Amino acid sequence: MKQLSMAVVTAVALSLGLAACGGSQYILSTKEGRMLVSDGKPQLDEKSGMYKLKDADGKATMIPKDDIVQIMER
């Protein structure tokens, strides 16, 4: 289990390092302990209660507001 946890931490660290492109990036941490990198500031849709963001690969993603613990600008 420790090896799996270390692999996840390493993968997150590599993702954060590789995501360093031009423009503002934000890191969202979830209640589950996941770290999501957003290209540009995540937008909150008040009607649905979901954050809309584009990940480092440009893929559009939505995540519930209640799942987010912290948003940090990078």
C-alpha cells in the first residue's frame, strides 16, 4: 500500500512539474486528497454548484464545489 501511495504522490508531483506552461495555473485539492491542475482560473457555475476547469492537457472537467477543499494559484 505504501508503494502505491508513493507512486500516486510521484505521479502528482510529475504532473505538476510538467504542467508548468505559460499563463496562470491553479491547483485544486479535493476532500479525497487528489490534486487537480487547472489552466486558468476555475469558474464556479452557481446553478449547478460545479467548478468548470481545463486540465493541463486542455480537457474540460467539472467537479462539485463541495468536493474542493482549497484552490491555490500557482
